[in-house]
Amino acid sequence: MAQAWTLASRPNGTPTHDNFALIDVASPALEPGQIRIANHWLSVDPYMRGRMNDVKSYTPPFVLGEPMQGGAVGEITESAAEGFAVGDLVLHMAGWRDEAVIPASQAQRVPALGVDPQAFLGQLGMPGMTAYFGLLEVASAKPGDVVFVSAAAGAVGSTVVQIAKAKGMTVIGSAGGADKCAWVSSLGADAVIDYKDGTPLIKQLAAVAPNGIDVYFDNVGGEHLDAALGLANERARFAICGMIEMYNTGAPTELRFAARIIGARIRIQGFIVSDYMSRAGEFYNEMGGWLQSGQLVREETIHEGLASMPDAFLGLFSGGNKGKMLVRV
């Protein structure tokens, strides 16, 4: 019997293990056009916290009692779809479970770029595309810009750091703790600030960006966003990817420097990576080149077994990951 994680109840604040339940799922016979997949790798991502709330958003909320969804890489074990064979590795969104039966139209073969398949859940998948298009398209970052990246040790942030350096930018990252800061520095960041050291972020950022910042890539919101507003140069561009600081509280941090948006003509734009899925080929082409030249470094934090899914997800909100958080089934 296949198993899947479901949302047993909607969290009030930070999720707990009580909000999740592992359920048995029937393994139906395939209908024409369907494939059966044994999942090998499962992704957890901060955006999933928003899907736990019963509110209207850009993606529907999880349905209580039904299997949750998320990125996954698996191997086809049975196929009733033309062009998909047993043994093919595919990417799909029927994660949080050990087996998936889905229409083949909802799966994509793992691109042949000569890397581990789980990389397509991180640096070469949705997080990588978020970094690439958020930095280069949404923020219009260009060579010579000073770029500030929050959550720079995460899957998205660490990729932003590397893309920015590959494009000739000066990069300042923010991460929590000495180990993560050292890793971000090893990726090529010109300066790294430790948001956990007790010094106000605005002071730390001012010390390493004496001439201000041109681009801010926001994964956190709150104090990081406020510090970026305080140090933004005229016509700075902000790409707002996520605001993990307030996902579990819902309470916005006071933005003391918000008025600078007007005087400095700061451009602030939120975005969703699905807006750019039609340009995936462009992404793979450039990222593949950097990969082959050794300019990209990938880090993963791996939990073992389907039972560890809630632990992996909750770890996103306590700083438990360096690079991409994954579960190996």
C-alpha cells in the first residue's frame, strides 16, 4: 500500500507535527495516458506554508485529508502513456508520497545535463529558476551592481549569489551563523553578514555597503527588507521572492525606511517563478554552461525516508538547511 502525507489540520502560527498525518493511499490500475512513479526524491519549500492556510492565493490551499503536493523526482515503474517508458526518471508535482499515479502530461523527463537527478529540485529546478529570473529579469540586475541577498545560504539565495558573481556583480549575502556565513563566502560573495549576531542589520549592511545597494533579492522580508530600503541607492530594484519571516506570524514588521521608496524611486516587484516556465530552455542553457565550467556549487540537506517529511519541512523555519532541503525516499 502506498503512503502519503496529508494536512490533518491547518496550522495556527508555526506548524507542528500534529498538523500532519501519514495515510495509506490506494494504488489504482492505470488509465490510458497515465504513468506510475516510484518517488526517489521529495522537495520541501517555504511556499508550501502558504498552501496550509485556507485563503485565496496564487496556488490553491492543501485539502485536508488528501495527499499534499510538492516537487518530486521518481522512476516510472509502469506506463500507459506513449513516449514514457519504465525506468525513465521524471520530474513532477505529486510529492509528499512514495508512489504517484498521474497523467504523463504532468511529468517531465529529467534533463540530460549530467548531474544528480535531485539537482532538478534545487539549483536546476524551481529554486534555481526563481533565482535566475528573479535576479536578471525582475530586478534587472546588471554587471557592476551591488546586490544584497537575504537567506543567502538557502536553495534560492545561494544560487542568486553564484549567478550574480558569474554576471560580474558585487554580492552581499545574509545568513544565520558562522558556518553558513563561511559557506556563502566560499560561493564567492564579497561580504556576508550574520543576522544572528545581535547587531542590527542596518548597521551591518551599512558597514559592508558604504556606497549603498542597487539590487535587493528578498527571501525573508521584515528587518532585512527594512535594512535594504534604508541602504538602497536611487532607482534600486527589489525582487520580492518570499517573506519567510512572517509566514507563521502573519504580522508585518514595521518598515521604518519605507518612505525612501518615493524619494529614491525604488522599484519593488513581487514575482512567481511559474511566470517564467515557458523560458525554461533559456535557463537550462545558461545554467548548464556555468555547471560545465565549474562555476556552480550545489549543497543539499538530506532527510532520509518518507517519515521524515514533516521534520524536513519544519526545518526550513528554524534554519535547519544549508542549500536545498530534500527527503530521500
